[in-house]
Amino acid sequence: MKKIVIVSGFRVFPVSSGGQVRTSSIARMLARMGYDVLIYSVAGRRADYALGRTRSYRIDQIEPRLVEETNLSVSYGLMQALARKLNQPRYWLYVMLSRGLVPRRLRSALREADAVISDFSYCPRVPGPWAHKPWYLLSHQLEHRLLQQEGSGKLRFVERMRRVEARGATMYTDIFACAEEDRDFYQAQDGAGRMRIPIIRCGVDARVYAAAPGVREQLRAQLGLGEDDRLLVFSGSDFLPNRDALARLKTFARAEAPFLARERVYFLLLGSMEPTPYRDGALIATSRVPEVVPYFAAADAGLNPITLGTGANVKLFEYLASRLPVLSTQFVVRGTALEPEVDFLPYSPEDPKVAILRFLRERSPAQWREFAEQVWARHRSYSDIEESVRAAAREAQGFPPP
């Protein structure tokens, strides 16, 4: 059985961001294809560094043939905490890994690996005796373009990350792109045309999003919602495109509070884009939750008001896999075959009321559920990540068979 090591910047499971959803889904698919997969995360989460811990690492068996090991050494933990406090990108991680400053147990894992995947551009190829092994980049977006959008103190890292990503054409055996945007960038750097750069879109493991019977009713009861209430879920982590869209949605919800109350419409703000749970009129914020599937089951539609960012958008595919009708900006569906009116209701952040009224008036809840089932059936071939991973593994330069 071939061993694949995925080098990640921080603990992936349980997932709490779009990038983690994508990494975890790809890792699950590789394990189910017959590979022995280890996700090695070089830093943990805040709770992992609690006082009283006795080990410098933790190991989690996720499913058969899929394990995550998280390094909990003080050095990496402090660097991560400092970068977050200063609101700096993870360029520090690139510097350390590119110089071979890696934990001993990661070195051991790299020696045993048949192939290695770097998760995000901040995790480069690590110099050492494993340099001859096939090594791939899992691109989630073009980091330098995202830093450019974030602005402020991160602008000084834009050119550094552009150079890092440009070197990807010579650093890796091949690259798994997430969309045409990053694929085109890397192809432009690959003057020799050596790479194939297959695309693994931000699909999801559809099996994960099947909620058990009764979950919807139970969670709606906890939220104090009846079946005549309409709940639109907007999921996301503490990430610039989410924060930008959230600010506009909150402004709308407060300005149109009488309309939303009259129509019994609520917005479920799901995830760490809000630091603490609260309820404010039509807004219901959860903050970080251990599992998102029950909340998708409780919702009546998925809202995707994003207008910033690069690459593809994971939450879109989570909504589809959860069989939710989607209200979305046109920006978010770029690179997909989804068509406005046919597959989703167009949503404008400048006038959200138009899409919301259409959602309330044009179909009954049962009809919207049937609509969502039909959309999933039409687009499952690339929304379910399993076939995308299989196809990319076949296409990538030198990727070992299981």
C-alpha cells in the first residue's frame, strides 16, 4: 500500500473552514482509493496547547487508512499564536519549512512516504533526503492575490508570496489546482510545459452531508424556529471574503428588520466568521461549531453573498451536497457549470430583498427541496469530490498508483 503524507500548516480535523473541508475531503478520497494517508499538521489549535498536556504531538485516527498527526511543540505553537495576534499571514511557516526546520516526526514520515502533498503554498517542499520523491502542491487559491485584497499590513507580503507561488512550477512534481485561475497562473510559470496541473474543484464528500432523521426538527426547535420560519444559512470562517459579505448582510438585516420579521426570515451565520454566538433580530450567529451538517439540515436555503476572493468557493458545494436551494452572487459560481435561474437564484448584495422575496414567493418549501435535488443530480459529477480526485490522480505527473 502506497503511503501519502499531506503536510498541513495546522490541524485539519474537525473541519472549521473551507480550506479544511477541501483538504479533508481529498484525504478521505485518497484513503478510500487504497492509499495509506497521513496528514501531518505542523501546528495545533489553541485548545491543543492547554496547560497539563504531556505529549508534544497528538494522533487522531479519522477513518480506515487515514490518520492525522499534529505537532504540538512550543516553537511552532508560539509562532502561530504570534502571527495571529499580529494579524500576519503564514509566511513564517514557509520560511521555516523551506529551510528544513521541521519536527523530527515529520522527517520520519517523509522518509517513509511514497509521495508528499503540500497543503497550501505556505507549506513548501522540505529540503532533505526525501527530495527525490514525488511532491505535489494542493492549491486552494492564489495566496498573493488574496493578500492583495486584504491590504493593510499584509501588502508587504504580496510580492514575496507571488515569487513563492511562481517557483511552484519548478518546486513540485505537479500541482493540483482548484480552479482555472490558479491553473492558468502556474501554467504561465511552467515554460517547459512539464506539468499537467489537473483541477480538483472545491467539491465535497457528499456522504458527509447526509443528516440523520429528526436532526432538522431537533435543531430548529433549539433555535426556536417553527416550520413557517425560513432559515437561510451563510457559513464561513474568519476570512476576508466572508467578513466583507457579513458586514453588508448585517447592515441589510438591521435596516430591513420589519420586513424580515413580517416574512419570518432568519439568517444563520454559521462558523467562526463571528467570534461569539448571539441572536439579534433576524441574525442568529453560532460562532465555531463542532459539526456543520445539522445546521445545513435545519436550513431552508444556502446563502452565498461573497464578492471577493480567489479560487473556488467550498460553501457552494456544501450547500449543493446538503440539497439546499442556493441564493448566490454570480461571482461565486465562476468556474462552475451552474446557471442563474436554472440552478440558483441570483443574489445582489446591493438589494438582497429581491432574491429573498423570490425565494419566499416562487416556490413552496417542498418545491424548493425538489429543485435542489434536481440541481444536485445535474451537477453531481464535479460537485462530489470523489471522481475529481480519482481523475486528478490519474492525470498528475508521476502520481503513484495505490
